[in-house]
Amino acid sequence: MFGLVLSVMTVVGTMILGVVLHKIGYRGSRRMFACVAVVSFCLILAGAVVTLATSPAGAAEAEVGATGGADNGLAYVGMALATGLACIGAGVAVGGVGSAALGLVGEKPEAMGTTFIYLGLAEGVAIYGIVISILIFSRLG
């Protein structure tokens, strides 16, 4: 329960801080935004881990020897991280490759096929993340 409260308070605190800074007219730098995002992500992740690791049902099942509880919860967190981070990486890659491909096709229209190959390779990163998630899900019993 403490982990859930920690996660919720992190989100609410970050939103309140953003509203207050916006009201006073503060224009922060990208470095400050990145620091706040990293700290918030770490606190939310810590709250999720604490919530999943300290559940009474998970502890009772672990003593009996059954699978589930905290193990399954952390597996779901791993699945979400694998898919989410892979899709974010693929989005960044497709953004960079796509803009370069449009510039190339604008100057040399015959290079259209080559640009599709590069875009497909960049999009493959997301597919790898989904495959890892499916493999983790298949191991859950």
C-alpha cells in the first residue's frame, strides 16, 4: 500500500509543481524538465516495486511454493517496460530516419525503395520489444 501511495503522490506532486511554476511564469530549461521526469519515473517505479513486492497474497503464495503474486506482478512490469521502451526507441528512430528519407526522396526520387528498408529496420525495434513481451507472457503460469 505504501508503494501505491508513493506512486500517486509523485504524480500529484509533479502536476501541482507544474501548475504552480506555470502560474508564476517560470520558463524552465530542458535539463530541468529531464531531471524532473527521471526523478518522477524512478519514484513511480519504486512505488510499483514496493507495492508488488510487499503484497501479503504474494508472500503467502511464495511460502506455499505456488507461482504468482509478486513474481507475476514484476513479470507484468517487465512486459510493460519491454514494450514501452522499445516503442519509444522505435519512434525516435523512425522520426530521424523518416525526416532524412523525405529529404533524400525529394532530391532523388529513385531512392524510395532504399528508404523503405531503413524505415523497416527502425520499426523492427518495436517488434522486438513486443516479441520479448510475448515470451515473458508465455512463461507465466
